[in-house]
Amino acid sequence: MRRLGSTRRGGRSGRLVAAGVACAAALAAVAVPAAAAGPLGHRSVHWEAKDSGTPQVRFRGLAAVNRDTAWLAGTQGTVLRTTDGGTSWRNVSPPGAGGFQFRDVEAFDARRAVVLAIGEGEDSRVYRTDDGGATWTESFRNTDPKAFYDCMAFFDRRHGLAVSDPVDGRFRILSTRDGGRSWRVLPADGMPAALDGEAGFAASGQCLVTSGPRDVWLATGGGAHARVLHSADRGLNWTAAETPLPAGDPAKGVFALAFRDRTHGLAVGGDYRPDQASPRAAAVTADGGRTWRPAATPPPAYRSGAAWLPHSRGAALAVGPGGTDLTTDGGRTWRTVDTGSYDTVDCTPDLGCWASGEQGRVARLER
């Protein structure tokens, strides 16, 4: 769940829109070369590293609540939370979870969050906290050895989904109606058949994303085509669309999606192997994912996460182990603005953009 609720146009919202436009303009500034201007191509806008104190952990799960509060989920069963803008981090990991890999976290506020552990069989689990991580409740444990859960996403504070790689030839969808306290597997009747070798990527917590109360998209790879599946009824019925991103190999496909509304979306990915090129690493849709066009100037390498900048119709960030890229024209063209390694990125309506990745890396966008 990337953003909850809505923002009115007047008063504080109007100031946020103006600030968002200014932030996007600063990011887009090209008068000074990126190397001279700073990490994000402008002297006043940059990723500011926040010391998580966990260099041994890779954080592929990230949930930004606002500029002050964010949650991280990563390897070794680690969950961290900050409420002071990243100055300090509290280890709020579920007890006994050290052997699990958390790849997604969805946070409703500073106290309530849901985390997903990935893996085959019972390694795929979901935990929920209502007290800032002081205590956790295991709300789902996968018992099907053929299932492997990758990502989850929420429509609101109650309704959410999680997705598993195909079981018996179709992606499996898990649904909650009570904020992640309980889950049920949805019928597979409305899910199209998976391609041979097709799966999701648990790389950034963004292979499953939502927009509005009912629309959800699923990113895939590993098959003959890199596809995006869409449901307009909270995961009951799905349609599939091919994208121009690299495909035909288990390491290639769509790794992350970002939608700023129910029609305009971005897809990023490529080939995650560092010794392989990733041409056509991004695509864009303006019809809710029915069709996808390749970016005219895509990121130069594999990217695993993406997020729209708040209060901007055209600005978005894509991140990966090889750097951060910026688009200001809705995903048609991208340029690299930072070379630091990040796996995922998330932005909030109060102009809080966070990124996280390997070696405990976490940063917040600063002006």
C-alpha cells in the first residue's frame, strides 16, 4: 500500500502541490551536470543516507508513511521502524523470525503494519503488528509446498492481496478483508493461465500494486513474454497484457510497477544479472495496463523499484543496484541521476521519498 486516503486541493494541499512541482523541477534541472551538481543532478536535491545500523541486512521491503515515519523489511527476519525521519531506527523484528526473508512491508501508520516473508512452503508467512512492532501476530502460513508468495498490496486499511507464483498453472491470490489479520485464497477461475516458466519477482515489494478501491496490477517475468496482469475487482478476474521489457529467461521480466492513478502506470525491470545488459528496461501505459509502450530513452540498466513523485503528473523515480533514474515526462524518457545501489523506493503525499537496499542502505530525498 503506497498511499492511503486522499488530499484536498485547497489550503495545505495546494502548498504541497506547489512544493511537489518545485521538487520535480529541481530534480529535472540539467543546467549543471549531475556529477557537479550532486547525487540527483541538482545542488539542492539529493538522497541523504540514514544509518540503519544493520550493514548485514538487505532491505527489499519499504513502506513510507510520511517524511518522519518509515518501515523496512529485509533479510535475517529484520524489520526496522523510524519515527524521526531516519535519525534513529528501532529493531522491531518479529521474535523467532531470524531465518526468514522479509521482502515486503505495508504500513498503515506508525503503529500498524503487515510484513511478508517469502519462500517455498511454510517459509511464506504474513505477520501483523498493531503496536509499532512491540508484538506481532502470525496471520498466515502457507501450507502448499507448490506456493511461493512474492508481494502484497493494500487498497485501503482493510482490503489487501498477496500473490504467489503459479500453482497448478495459475498465479495464486491471497485476500484479506480485515487489514491482514486473516487471509483466504481466492478462486482461480478468473486468472488466465500462466506462461511456461512465468513467475513474480520478490525484488522490491512492487510486483503487486493497487490504485483506488478495486484496481490491482501484477508484474511477471521468466516466461516467453514479460507481462502485466490487471484486475478491476480486487483480484477475482484478471486480464493479461504483454510488455516490451526483456523476457524469455528466468532472470528477465517486469520487476516493479507504479501507478499514479487507475490509467497511468510505469513498468521497470530487465535482466537482474549484473553481467547482462538490460535494454528496454522500462515501459509506460496510459490505458490502465491494457497496452504498454517502450520508453523512448529507458534506464541504462536493470531497475527493481519505481515510484511517482508526489503531486506531479510526470515525474517518477526508478531505482536498482546500478543507480537511480528520473523521468519528468511520465516515463517516456529517463536519465540516471545517482549511482548508489537501492532496491526499492516509496513516496508519500507530504513529499517524503525513501529508498532502501543492500548493506543496510536507506536514504530519504532531501531538498
